[in-house]
Amino acid sequence: MASAGETARQAERKQIRGRWLLSAPALVIIFVAAIGPLFVMLAYSFMVKGDYGDVKPGQYSLDGWFSVFFQRDIFDDTVTFADAHLSIIWRSLRLSVITTLATLVLGFPTAYFIATRPRHTREVWVFLVTIPFWTNLLIRAFAMQQVIRNEGILNSLLRATGIIDQPLQIMYTDWAILFGMVYVYLPLMVLPLYASMEKLDFRLVEAGYDLYASRLAVLRRIIIPLVKPGIVAGSILVFIPSLGAYVIPRVLGGGKNLMLGNLIELQFGAGRNWPLGAALSIALMAIVMVALLFYVRNAARSGAQHG
Amino acid sequence: MASRPHFDIRRQPGFVAIALFTFAVLYLPIATLVAYAFNASDSVTVWGGLSLRWFVEASRNAAVQDAAWRSFVIATSAATVATIAATMAAIATTRTPPYRGLGFKYAFINQPLMVPEIVTAVALLIVFSRIKVWTGYSGLGYLILAHTAFCIPFAYLPIRARLESMDSSLERAAADLYATPWRAFRRVTLPLLRPGIIAGFMLAFVISLDDVVITEFVKSGGQDTLPTYMLGQIRREVTPEVNAIATAFLALSVLLVTVFFVINRKKA
């Protein structure tokens, strides 16, 4: 009997080894072209910047991390906050939060609308949300540019209706970035919201009305708590790419209204400060990881509640 | 409910209006972009009547042809390699009792989805620029490798979903009939898995075709793909030619996504 157990365990071990071999190509490719470089970048953030970009090999310093938050005066060595960086980080956080809230305000009723359609038409509405989602991000940013620029249809419309007589300068402002991000990331809010609303048990809503709840009370006390996992998932899915946005601020924000993604790019281009760029990238990744961790914990908790 | 027969419990005031507004917001910009692609005039601001002029000009533009071909080569190579690697990984991570390292594999394979693209892009820039100097090679290989990596999770998802919904009794029957593991895989598993593999390939293909950020940072001089070419054009002056390219691109994406939906629906 002992030997039978032994061979079974051996067979199992062999099978697991086979499974590692089978997954090896995927793991190796992702390591070489995604995970590995992140570690190299972490090392770069602790190195001395080269005179024309890159780093000086073998020399280490904390300057990259230091200059994320502070700057040193060239003449008298006084240390002050790096206002330029901090204001860009602040703008990124602010715009991302507003984008998340705006997509929630638009996306929640939209998802509810889809979930309350007759079963056979729901698929069509979901498909209508999916199409823009799969459309190239750059093309969507460019499309938004054509709507909001001074001669665009938004301004033409507002002028034709006599609301304004001078075109609103929206392009190259924070508003342009905001419009672009809300437009681009809306599907990421609607889809997970819809996924949890589809499962909504309307008998609970009915019970609420039977107990003389108002529509607002039903929404606040019954519907929103039940679809909370969808709200959290959608918010995370919108917040994370907003924070790392690069294409949208570049196309709509112009050269002055940078976000974190553009500040990072700048360090690898004209700024020639790779350690700072690397440190900023790691910092961005850290914020994203915290957001994801929050999501995972929240998902686990609500899973424990319902399961 | 008999006492209030017309009371709709599903209604929430204003929700329908906001939903319709949202759909308008989702489609208005794309509609504008497409409309101006058919503009006969030289600018995107003045409407000069319907014409296919800019589609013709774009298709004759050597830089556009070049970029389109490069996009196609990269997307095809990356999606093929990613689909093969993802299929193998999916077989290795489904229909198995949990073993040590399984969770690690999931995290590893999905990692490209978790990290902001700009972060991966600059990390690749750091590493590849070094390697380019060391080896002297600056061909398309870097772009294909980078695209393959971020395509793997997208190819993996539908393939894994398909595998998990598959009945393993047919494969066991094949084994009972003395089929070698390879033969059982070729003749039983693979045909059953085909819809998942096709879906995975298409998803990977679209993701690679769409990529802007990583391509922009990894490409060497003269290696524009269609999206990075458009990015460069948008920065300069804009003629309806960019609209025409974008519209053609859009049509292709919509086509692929529609086919993807149809395949997936047949499965269900």
C-alpha cells in the first residue's frame, strides 16, 4: 500500500512539473517584457542621473526619490517643496476622483436603465456600451477634441442657441481632460454596474414599497447597498486608468496641463532625469496597488457576506 | 399591488433621461469624427460636402501604408505567440486540484492588466534602450515581444473560461481508448477548445492593434504603427485625412468586436 501511495504521489509531482513546463512560455514572456523591467526601473530610481539621459552606472543616490517631493536651490542649497511636481500629482488625483464620480453619476442610471429593459433588448444596449469600449483610446480622445474645440459642434450648438456669443475655450484646459476621461472611461463604469444590477432581486424593492418607502428611500436603502460591489468595481476600474492617463491629457490638455503620465514621459524626454521618472512611475504604481488592495479586501468582505 | 395598478416598482425618476443622455455622449464624438472623414473640404472645421477624397488620399499616403502594414505584422505575430502561450498556460491552470504556485501563476499572467500602461512603457524603454545599444539590433522584435506580453492575459481569459466550462469526460474516454495524451489533445481537446482560442486570438489582435502608449515608448525611429502615426499627426495640423484613417480603423475594430460577440454567443 505504501508503494502505491508513493507512485501516486510521484505521478502527481510529475503532473505538476508538466503543468509548470506548459505555463513556462507565458510566464517567461511576461517576466521578460513586463515584470522584469519593473524591477530594473526600481533600481534606476535609486541611481544617479546621466548628463544626457539614462543613468551613471554603478552610482547610487536617493536624488530621484528626493526630487519627487522636494527641490534644492542651485545657489544656496535651500530645500523647498517641488511645487511643479506636487501640483501635477494633485491634479492627477483630483481629476481622477472627479472622473470617477462623474462616470458614476452618469453610469449608475444607465446601468439601471439597461438592467430594467426586457431581457431580449438588454443585450443590444450592452453591445452599444461595448462598442465604444473597444474603440481605440486615441481615436476617442481625438473624437472628443473635435467636439469641444472652439469651432467644434459643442460651441456651435451653444452659439446657435444664443447661450454664449464667444466660443468657450475648453481645449487645453483641465475641463478638456475631464470631458475626455469621462467619455473614454464611462463604459468601464457601466459594465460592472450592470453586471451587479442584472442580478438585483426586485422582490426586495417591492417589499420596500409595500412598507411605504419613497422612491428615494428604496434607491438609497435597498438598491444602492445591493449593487455596492458593482459600484466599487466600476470606481476602481475608472480610477486606476484615469490616474495613469497619458494619451488623453496629451491630446486634449496640450503642453501645460500635464498629468502624472505626462510628467513621467517628460523625465525620459526633455527632462533627462530618468531616476526621477522611475521614482514617479513606482509611486504611481504604488497608488494603484493600494487602490487594488482596497478593492480586493472589499470584494472579499462582500463575498463573505453574501456567500 | 392591486390597489396601485400603474405603480412601476422599477422606475426611478430621471434615470431614463440620464441613460439616454449617456448614450448620446458615447456616440456623439464618434459620429462627429466619422462625419468629418467624409468632408470634401481641406479642414475639419468647414463642411465642404460629401466626398471620399480623404480616404483616397490616406490610402495613397506611403507613410500610412507603411504604418498600417507594420501594425498588421506586429498584431498578427504578437497575437499568434500570445495565443499559443496563453492556451498552454490555460491548460496548465484549469481543471486541476489547487497546487502550490497556482495562485502565483494567476497573478503573474494577469500582471499586465494591473500596472498602468505608462509605467510598463517607461520600464521597457529603460531596458530595451540598453539592449538596443548592447546588441545593435533595433528591429520590430522589441515591439512584438512587448505586445505579446500584454496580449497574453487577454488571450488567456476566454480560453480559460472555455476550458472550465468543458466536460473532461470526452478526454477521459479518449484516454480509455488508448489514445496517447498528444493524440487525445489534438483530436478531442483542441477541437472543443477552438471557439475559446479564436476569441482569445481576436481579443489579443485588437488589443495589440489598438496600443498607443507602449508602442510609442518602445519603437525605434521610423517604426510608427497606425496609432502612433495618428498621435503624431494630431499633434501637428489636423486635416480630415486623420479622420479618414481613424474611421477605417474604427470600422475594423467594430467588425472584429462584432464577430467576437457572435462567436461568444454561439458558445453560450
